[in-house]
Amino acid sequence: MLVTKDVAEIASLLRNRQGCIIAYPTETFYGLGARISDLDAVLRIIRLKGRDAAKGMIILASDIKTVSEIAEMDERATELLNRFWPGPLSAVLKARESIDPFLAPQGRIAVRISPNDMACALIREVGPITSTSANISGRPAAQTPRDITSQDLAIDGILDGGKTPGGKPSTLIDLTVWPPVCLRDGAIAFETIIP
């Protein structure tokens, strides 16, 4: 397994190896990343985590324009998300038809723009990637590369960003309805999201 602080090395791995999964730092914990266009890798993550495929996965994008290419947003949703992104707020939106159902169960997809510099640099190089916690379901979320290697996760590389802040995961809201609904409490208090 490749462990490196070099974003370009991890980006090359993702681009050139079909089915490739990597771990990378975010503003909370480490995430498991695969290019959203690499279905083999997405299915590997589902198997690796022992995760219910019907749950879908959060997708990290580099900017609001990229989010609009994978999900539909009305003016209210765009205005709300621009207030909190980049940041630990994930939003469920209606997926574009081009998005694979494994990433968008029931035609809905969860997206976020991370403030983590390494994650953003990686996404700018390879496009949107999955973001599910780098752990086996039921085990603690990883804050360090060592937390990942100690779980013997069968992945191809780790982008080493040192220790992540931890704390609560991203807050998850449903923006397919208005007013939005809180699906998971997290780093941003839901009552501060809706004025």
C-alpha cells in the first residue's frame, strides 16, 4: 500500500488503477475515496465496509459548479450551501441522471465541499470522489493513517495528512424538501443552518 503526503502520487494511483480505493484526510476524519466514475472501486468500498449499498455514499466535490453537474439545486439550496461550504455540511440533493444508482439510491445523492486543503487538491486533480469514513462499519472512524492500517483495510493508498480533528462527522441534511430536514446531527448544529 502506498502511503504518501504527495497529492499527485495518490491522484495518479486513482487515475491509472481501475478499482482503486484510497484514504484521505477531511475536516473531521479520514475518508475512503474512489472516483465516482469507477464503479468497480465504488463496489469495492461497499464490500470492504460491509455496508448496505442502499445507503449510498457522500460525494466530495471541489466547487459548487461541480456539485451542480452531479446534482440538481434550486436557488434556495444554492444560497444555503454557499453559506456553509466549504465546511462539514453534507446535503442530499436530487441526482443527475448520469450518476450511478449505487451512489444515488432513489435518485438522491449526498454531496459536500470539504475545507481540507489536501482533499480539495486531490479532487481538483481527479474529479469528485466518494467520502465514507475510513473504517469497517461499526468500528471507530479513523483520525490517523495508523488507525486505517490497524484495521487491515484492503485499500491501495493513503494520502497522509497527519491527524485529523475528529469530533462529530459532517451534519447531513435533506435538501430535496423545504424546509430542509436533518438526517444526521454533526459538526454544524442544525438549528444554525435554517435562519
